[in-house]
Amino acid sequence: MAIRNCIVFLLLAFVARNTLCQNITPFFTAADYQQNFNPLEYLDVYYNLSSQHSDFNKWSLVELKALIEKLPNGSGRLLEIGSGGVISRLISAAHNFTQITVCDRSEKVLDEVRAFVANNSTFDWSSTFRFVADLHGEPDSAKMETQLRGAIKDIRKCDVTQADLFAPSTAEVPAVDLVVSAFTLEVATQTVAGFSNALQQITDRYVKPGGAIILIVSVEETYWQVNNNTFHVLYINKSHVEAALKAAGFEDIDMRQFDMRSHQPVSLIDNAVVSTPVPTCELCDFDAAGILIAKGVKRMREISISA
């Protein structure tokens, strides 16, 4: 009797899971994002250090610090593509990257970044700054806040689906020493080839030879949610990201992964392949996904010397 009840329970759970998957229709377009994405709700759900995602957030801040410190050219200009209003990814970088441009395709997001720079954001970043300050051995977290506010020099609109990232603006954006992009390309593109093409198009134009990129990518996921709004994510895995970086001319690739199921880092020692399950339904939720942080350094252009 107990065994039969258990089987019935598992069957009902399977049906409920697949019914849930089939009934979810994610937003796909830039217009959807503009209308339905609320940066303050997003920050509260995913970037409050007391939220259920605090383990991932703390891990990512530790890894970002480590990766930035290992960059061969760890100073100069930085371009963040797809901010989402998340300024925490820039805290460790702001010590050496003193010319930061932040871009996003949502004016609501850009307004939130402007509010942070003006010191009137309604989202409280103080616990995040204290956490990062402790990582750096800095007793005064307010000093790091001031440092980041001073480093953000430009806040502008961009769209990774366009051939020209900043169109229709004609203002010049110079190539940079570091591009940081999180949860952007896999949300904006529909195919693995599209992801790779967008990455190459952006980095060919905006990453200096010898410069670097740090990507934070959702892997093995097909949607993510902020409260009642659901957004598309391209189903992609670690191998796809690595191949895209290599195709875009990056080497010295370093990849670190966090598993959202176990809330633990995943070891990628010696570039071991992480097994990627085939989705069991059309849509796979955030908690069944992993988060990948990938760093690559742009190959220097070869200079031919004629005899």
C-alpha cells in the first residue's frame, strides 16, 4: 500500500511538473523586456544577500575578485553589457578600472544605475559592499561605494541583438580592457549560433587585443522569473560557451560553475566536461540550472613583418 501511494505521488508530481512547463510562456523580445522587467524587483529577488540566492551571490563575488586579480591587463577601461541594475559585479573591478561604461537596453535599468551613482537608489547595497570589502581586507566599505560611484563615467542604452551595439547613438565608445556581461547574451539570442555571433560581433569591436571578457551565463536553463514575469533563456551549456569564446578569439579560458540545485560550486578541473542533461520538458526552471562564470583573454593580433 505504501509503495503504491509512493508511485501515485511520483506520477502526480511528474504530471504537475510537465503541466507547469507547458503552461509557461516566456517573454522573448526587447519590447517585452522594456515593458515587463522591473529592476528593483529583480534585485530584491536575486541580489539581496539574505535571499535564497545568497550562496550564489557570495560565490560569484569571490570568483569575480579572483578572476579580475588574475587578468594580465587588470586596469583601464571597462564596459559592462547588460547591467540589469546589478552594480555588485563592478565593485572589485572599480579599484583598477577607473573608466567604466554601463549599458543596458532598458531605460528603467539605466535609471537604477544612475540612482546608485547619485547615491539615491532605493535598493540597499550596504551588505554587499561590506561582504566585498571584507574580501579585500578593506575596513571601510563606504570607501568602496564612493570608489565605484566615481569609476562609473558613462551610462547608456545598448542592444546586443543589433549589428551596432549602441545604435542609434553615434557617440564614440572606445575599445576597452575588460568587458563584463552577465545573463545577457543567452536571454537576447534564440540559437547557439546566434549567441556565438553576438559574442564575436561585440568583442571584435569593443575588446582590445590583450584585453579580456568575463561572462556570467545561465546554463541548462530555458527561462527565469521575477515574481510573475517569465523571461526566455537560450538553452546552452558549458561547452557551447567555451566554443563561442574560442571562436571569438579568446584564450587562457577559465571557467567556474555553480550548481543551483545543490547550491554548491561545480569543479571544472582540467576542463572536465560537465554532463548536460537533455531537458525533460520544454521549459526548465532556474533552480534546475547552473551559473557559469567564464573568463577569456583576447589574442594579440599577429603582426607580419615583410622582408
